[in-house]
Amino acid sequence: MTTWPAWRCGLKLNVHRPRVGLLLGMVVTGLLTTDSFASSLPDETEVTIEVAGGQKSQGLRGSFSVPEDRHRKTSRLITLSYVRLPATGTSAGPPIVYLAGGPGASGIDAIRYRYAAFNAMRRYGDVIALDQRGTGASNDLPTCRSHEILPASRESSDKQFSKTQRTALSECFAFWKSKGVDLAAYNTRENALDLEDLRRYLGTDKIVLWGTSYGAQLALAAMKELPDHIDKVVLSSVRGLDQNWKLPATLEPYLDRLQRAVDAQPGARALYGDIRELIRRVHATLDISPVPVTLKGSNGAPVAYLLHRRDMQLLAVSLIADPSGAARMLNIYRALDQHQDPAIDRIPTRLLPDHFVAPGQPVSLQCMPILTNIASGISRGRRKSVLAQTPGSPFGEYLDPTRQYDGIAAELDVGEDFRKKPTSPIPTLIFSGTLDGRTVLEEQREATLGFTGATRVTVENAGHNLFDSLTPELLSALDQFMANRPVESTTIVVAGPRFVPDQI
């Protein structure tokens, strides 16, 4: 059995290989005798999908093969898996390919927690939940468990933290190479070319792309690689092709919006005051004296941990993706400011930085997310801007955790042409949440300025994972776009977050 975490989504998934048995919360019921689906694709089998709320739905599970490295004639073939949800509409269009975020998350598993959105999209075509290479049921890459350990209960400097992480990565590179992994084969360009192979496998002239976060970045790359074969695109929480390092300055308008949301809720302003000042004050205190806290160990038992300023920065960066997480973040800062238990051990594992999940244990790394992020790289101009803006930023160099790997394996970089801002006339619907602290509103707009066919929908009070809750207004905009009608409302307001601790 292979186990891997979905990068930054925190999902712990278990998959049996080869392709029989349990699949990401989907129970393979065998070759069903019912004729509920007519499969025209080879080797597809029916699956019963157990989704949130106890519902069950049926889909078709299949796979296709692609070269691991298209630059090598002797490259091995790797198998990519998917689940197809057949169209329910009477006038279905091209297949809709869902691209999960991360990088490293499973598209197949997203059916389970985003089923309402998947079901809505089925009105307009078959929906293909793809597990990208090196993820989910398409993952045959070994997890690397290094010999490097981040101390749990003693003080360590930022320099020591970075050295441990970089040494662990170097060890893992050697480990993966020893296992025959082609390190140059796991990047966004190869992922985009996999979509062309999927299109041909499906036997269709065009596909629709539906991507979120890193999945949106992958969609941008595909729009450059195969523009003639993409019918339309739906994006949310866009991560641009040259946005693997976040610009610290763009966090400031997000914090302004978060402050206004706090001030608008009775009682919250009195609790948190000026949130920038609260964050600054706690960081300054932690720099002088790290605070003992309790975390959950990998076996669920309590583990004593010494919370440093960088730990709080990394935790905050993970939490600000969504408004509910931002509320948790502010409550933790408030507790630390008042010398109270921050109750970090009560935070769901999926929201925690990697080193909080198994404190005091050797650094373990997943292959695909690391390689893909390193390969995407950063342009020289953006690097200069990020470094210039970092001093004084509330989360410093930890606004993007991948910065700690800067300069490692430069030979994997896919190059400046990849990072050039895309231009496209393809009809594209873009959803952006105003309280998304991971891919902030301003960065999303900048990444898609060259899209002449874009319709932008701003979702007030929503965060990074806005498709987790499909409101009637979101559904209406999606329906209008997919049915080739004008989107009537480009501003949608959803319920604001709750910041008072007993309401979080």
C-alpha cells in the first residue's frame, strides 16, 4: 500500500495498487451487472462513489498510459487514472476535465468533497476527475523518509531549520534517483501534455478544463500548449505561471479586507483590534522566547513542541487560505498574546504545515509536489521583487514555504518561456474570493490579464476553496457560462466568516 499526503490540502489517502480494490473513498463494486452506463472506452469499470453526507453515486474508472519523460526515447510508460462521471444533460458538450490543486492533490478524491460542483458540471458533459502524474491513483513514486529531524521541543534558528529542510531534500533526490525516478519528468509542462494524450484517448476534438489553484495554473499551461483543442475553461483561485513565489506586497490588500471583515462583526474588533499589530506583537514575543505548546503526534498522542516565530508564520500562511482558517489564525494569535493555550492540537491535520503533522519525526517528502514546484521556478524579475518586499512583511520568507529550496536542482527548471504570461481568446470563467489569502485577488487578476475571453466573478467573503460550498449564485454563474449565455452577475456575496471564538 502506498500512502501520500495531498500537498497543502492535508488529505491523507490510501490507495491499493494495482487497479483493483478501494479507491480514494470509492468502493469498487466489481463488474456490475446493471447497464447504467454504456462505456465506449477500454478497461473502464463501474465504481460506487461515497460522497459527503452519505450520498452515493456511480462513475466509471479508467486509465491510460503516457511517457514519463517525452524528451527520452527510452522513457518508461506511466499509467494515469481517472474517474468519469457521465453527462446527465440532454445536449452534452465536450468532456470536462477536473484539475486538482496542490500540486499533489487527487482529482478523483475531490469528487467526494466537491460532489455538488461535479454534479452541476455533468449537465454539460462527461466530467473526468483526473489524478495527475505522481498523484492519487496515478502515483507510483516512493515517499522519501530522510534522516533529518526538526527538533520538537528545543530552540532552533531559522538557519538551522532551512539547513535541515535543504539537506533532507538533497537526500531525497538521491533516494528517488536510486529508485529509478526520472526527476525531470514531473513538472507542469509534462502535466499539460498529459491532457493532450487524455484528449486523444477520449477520442474528442476538444475538452473543457476546470481547474482550481495549482489546477488553474496547469490549465494556463495547457492553454498555451494545446489552444486549438480547448473549448472553454473554468478557473478558481488562479495561481499564475510565474507566481510560485508570492509577492509580499499583494498580501497587504488582503489583510485590509480581512481587517474590514473583522471590524464588521460585533465583538470581533474588541477581541483582535489591529490585526497587523497583533501579529507583529506575537512574532516579536516568540522571537525573544518560543512558547511551549502541545501538538498531536503521528499516532495521535500529545507531543510537547516549542513554537517559534517561523512556526507561527508557516501556520498562519496555511490557515489564511480560507476565512474559517483566518478566524482560527486570529484566535491563535490572540491566545498567544494573552499567554493562553493556543489549542493548536485541535486544528484539523489538513490545515497544518507538514512539520506539525509528525513533530519530532524525520522529514518525509512526496516526490511530485516538490519536483513540480521546483521545476516551475521563478523569473528573475519576480525573484528580485519578492526579495525586495520580504523585509517587514508579516510572514517574511515563509509566505511561500517553497522558497527554502531556492537554488536546489536548477537543472529541473522548465525555463522562462514557460513562465511568460499567457494570452488567450478561449472563453474563460474566473472565480476569485476576496478573502483568499493563498492566491490573493490582485495576483489572480494579474495572472490572467491576457485573457480576452475572460469573464471574472468576484466572490465577496469567499476564500481559496470556494467550490467546497456551491451557493445558488455560484451555480447560476456556472450554468450561464457553460450554456454559452452571458454571466449576469460578476459580483457574488456569500456569508461572511465568524471571528468570535465561540462561533469558530
